Amino acid sequence: MAKALLGYMSSDQQFLSRQTAVRLAAENRALRERVADLETLIVRLSEENETLAAAGAAALLEPVEDMQPV
């Protein structure tokens, strides 16, 4: 009887272990997708930042007519 109960407990543990592995694999996949999305966002924002910085630098180099002596 005790062996039968232990066998039942053991198979239940295996089921929970498999269930945990499946859940962890799904979480891992979701996290990898999120990391890929964030990396794409970083690239896009870096490009946008470079464009804005270049536009700002160009604006600083333009002569301002109001500042010229009369």
C-alpha cells in the first residue's frame, strides 16, 4: 500500500515538474520576445535621437539675423 501511494505521489510530482517546465518555457519565450521588441525600440529611438541632434546642431550654426550689429 505504501509503495502504491509513493508511486502515485511520484507520478504526480512528474506531472507538476512537466507542467512547471512548460510554463517556464512559455515565460522564457515571452521574455525573449519582449527583449527583442525593446532592442528594436532602442535602435529606432537612437536613430531618432541622432536625427534630432543633427537638426539641433544645424540650427545652432545658422546665422541669426536679429543678432547682427546694425
